[in-house]
Amino acid sequence: MRRCLIVGLVLLSACTRSQADDPAAPDAWLESHREAFFGLYQNLHRNPELSNQEARTAARMAGELTKLGAKVTTGVGKHGVVGLLENGPGPVVLVRTDMDALPVTEETGLPYASTAKATDPQGREVGVMHACGHDVHMTSFIATATWLAEHKDRWSGTALLIAQPAEEAINGARAMLDDGLYTRFPKPDFALALHCKADGAVGDVYFRPGPMLANSTSLDVVIRGKGGHGAMPHKAVDPIVLAALAVLDFQTIVSREVQPIDPAVVTVGSIHGGTKHNIISDEVKLQLTLRSYKESVRLQLIEGVERRVKALALAHKAPEPTVTVHESTPETSNDPGLVGRVSPLLKRALGEEHVVLADPVMGAEDFALYAQDGVPIMMFWIGTVPRERIQAAAAQGQTLPSLHSNRYHPEAEASIAVGVRAMTAAVTGLLPPKAQP
């Protein structure tokens, strides 16, 4: 594993030779902390927790921040952690990490792979994995906080360090804000976050001014029927057949109702119904995610789902279905002014050729909510896959494991090194230098 970090540092040094005299360059500092940070990463990776269950992870984040001398508050929005590093007058810069993992059974074969199990909100036992890179995010977050705490002679102001629960459930940021994040603590002048990019090369950082990630809405749909014997379908109303028709019909909302120039996605992520081969069940439950970039399109998708399932029920003499709208988060739009300030800092730290203007994607993030009350926000992506792995996959006509895949595994140490370099450059660039006595 030592080789991974050395590769990352060599890569960073190669692309920043012009900054070799920069006293803030953390290459040697990162190497001196390598074992501690990678040990933290492995521990987080082995011990993932589902959304709104992050008690152990939150305690670890709080403990790490406390060791650095931060003023730590726990239990903000249930499992949220807030750490304040105060260092004289100056702006307040919020740095956020997410903590939760996914109900995915890991199949990476890594020596530190997760074997964790948990009970999901539906009461099912599931495997748990950091398949979205939140363990990389947390390690980069603690490493950045450590650098800031150990280099207080380089900056002035306040670092507001946020360890957020339930990003995957898109309700953690809202819970922390509703619990007084911007009233109980200093309101930030800027808010920053990073995220792993599963198809990005290690050493590269990706950004975009304006809209970068889509809005997201979760729906629960219950399609009801009339149960009966599988051999006598004429005496029943089969909700599984209705569900099958609905799943196909949902796709016509995007293909035939939404304007082609407006991006939109309707995905059925879960479908459950029935108990036995020869029993027609009473109901089928579906879980959907809806994605778009416009509020009007989001509402159009919801209405299209409701209209279709009600029409199917009417056509097949089925009981009334129900559609429940759950968590929603707006599109993540990076503040152009903040991007204009931070992107040159990233280029200076990493080399201009390693800071890439990216296209928007249909993924979603509740980091968007930190723009509340006019706070400028910026999220950037860090590449996590070695270039040779990307090139080999392309040569073989294969696709790399995506985020949320049970086979996704970042080149962790090298990715963390890039994340720390990028985030420390951004934070210290937004904060004034410490006044010398």
C-alpha cells in the first residue's frame, strides 16, 4: 500500500514542479502522516454504516477532530458532527464530508474489504459497503483538518468542518440545517466539498461552474390488486402484471412527454411483490428515483408516475394505488464567482492540465442545500482510478465499475493525496494569510 501513496505523490510532484518552492505543498507532510491516514481509511472502509445509522462513524470523526483541538459538537441533525477550527479574524469556510455507506455487498477482493451487515429501513439484512467513496471523502477531510491544525501560521479565519450523515438518503444536510447549522454555528462565507469520480484519473480534479448535479426525488409506489390462486387468474387482479406494465410505461414519461432538450431520468430501483409460485399477491411495492435539472420537469415526472398507475388501476379494475413522495434535493449548482476563485488555486496546486472542466451528470447530492441563505458553494470531483486501468478497460471495450458498484475500488492513498492537496489549496486560498507579529 505504501507504493500507492508514493505513486500518488510522484504524480503530484511531476505535475507541480513549478510549485516546488511552495511552502504549502503537503507532499512531504502527507508522507509523514501516511500510516495514520491510510489506517483511518482502512478502518472506515471495513466498518461502513447505512444512512441515519452512522453512530460509530460519527464518533470516530468527532474523536479525530477533537484531537486536533477543534471545538466539536455532536448530534447535529441526529448523527452530524460540527468541528470549529478558529484561528483569528477572517472568513468562515465550510468543508463538508459525508459519512454514510450503501446497502451493497462488497466484491472487490481487497484485503480490507467490508464484511459488514446491517438492517435496512425495510427490516432486511443487507451487506454494507462504502461503494460511493465516502471513506475517501472522510479521510481527505480529516487529513485536511489535520493540515490546517498543524499549519495555523499559514491562514487566518475559521474552518467550519462538517461530517454529515445520510447523504445517500438525501436527508442528512437538511437535518443538520434544520437543527441550526447556520444559526448555532458561524454562518459560512463559502462552502466546499469534494467527491470521488469513478471514471476519472488519479491526479485529476474535475469542476464545473453552475449546474453540476441533478435534482433528485424518491418515490414509493404501491400497486394493489386482488389476491388469489395462480391457476385462476380470472378470479383475481394481478398487481405483478400491473407493476410490469407500469415499469415499462414510466419510461414513456421521459421519451414522449418531457422536452428532448430537458434531461430527465426515471429509474425503478426496487420492486417487491408476491410470496409463492402459485399465489397472486395483493400488492407490489416499487421504489423510484427521479432526476432532472428543472423543478418544472421534476413535478412533471411525479405527475406522470401518478397518472399512469391510477390509469392502469382503473383499466384493470384494481384498487386505488398510492404514490408517496419522499426525500428530494435540488440540483447542485456551483457558484460561478466561487469557482472563479477556487479553480486557479486548484490549477496552481495540481498543474493546469490536471484541472478539468467537466460535463454535468444526473447524479444528485444534498450538498446543494448548503447554498441556503445565499452561501456560495462549490463541489469538485477527484479522479480515483489509475490511468493505466482506464486505458486497459478502454482497449478491451470494458466499462469501469461505477459508483455504487460492488466492485468499485479507488486507488485510495493516491486519491486521498490529491484530495488533500486540492482541498487545502482551496481553503487556504479563500482565507487570508496569518498576520505576522
